[in-house]
Amino acid sequence: MTRILLLLSPLAILAVLVVIFALNMNRDPSLIRSVLLDKPAPGLVLPAVAGLDLPGLDNSQLKGQVSVVNVFASWCVPCRAEHPFLTELRSQTGVQMLGINQKDAPENAGKFLAELGNPYDAVGADADGRVSIDWGIYGVPETFVVNPAGIVTYKQVGPLDAESMLAMIAAIDKARAAN
């Protein structure tokens, strides 16, 4: 009997793993639960991007109003695709938009925003990626909604598109209503 159990145990483990994988196959990869959700935004002290006529970032900008924090880079192809949606999000909601420019040359960031338009009120240069690590960034682009108390209430992994923009607008509305 022990021998049969010993022979069947790998099959039982395999069956459990198959069930776990099957349950997660249709899961949306952009719905990664962030450890930051419902917690204060991490420390944010970034200098302005050289050459941009915008201030840098610090946590004081995350207090008193709903903010959208977007992590982007000029070298990021999905960031380019997402950019019109950020501009439209700003237009539709009037929300404060803050950008974290990750591991990018300042002149490239400037060209990127000059070409595509600038939806941001402030852009900080995260030259070494340290702040991005603190914010739990998997890769650019990622976007957060921060409520007026400085609490992260929503995270979008990957580029905004028509569908995810609706979810972002709902998250902004929810953050405003909770104030």
C-alpha cells in the first residue's frame, strides 16, 4: 500500500499543479495586485527632467487632490501607444498628472513629450530606477491613481487603451467620491 501511495504522489502533485494553472489561464495579466494598494504612496523625491519646463516630483504633490502617476520612458514602444490615452484621460477628468521618467536620457524625454504632447503637470527623472523599484514597477508603462490623502487606490500594469482607460476613469471617480 505504501508503495502504491509513493507511486501515485507525483501524479497527485501534477494534478494539483494542472488545476492551479488552469484556473489562472484566462486571468488578465494587467490585474496584478499591488502591495501598494490602499497604502500610502512610497517616497517620491525626483529632480525635474533637465530641459523640460516642468517641476520634479515629491510626495507633497500627492496630497490634497486625486493624482495619476504614470511611469514612462521615450524608449518604451507601449508608452508611445498609450500616450494619446493619457492625454485624453487628462482632458476628460482634469486630474493632476504626474510622470516618472524611468532610466531615460533627458533630451530623449523632451523630444518624446514635444512630439506627442505633454499631459503632465510635473515629471521627475528616475535616472537609476530606484523610485520605480520602490513603487513596485514591473516594467513601463505603469499607472497609479492616488487619492487626496496620498493613498494608492488603483494600479494599471501595461499601457492604457480604450478599455483600461474606462477603468482608470472609474478609479479616479471613486477616489474623488471617497474624499
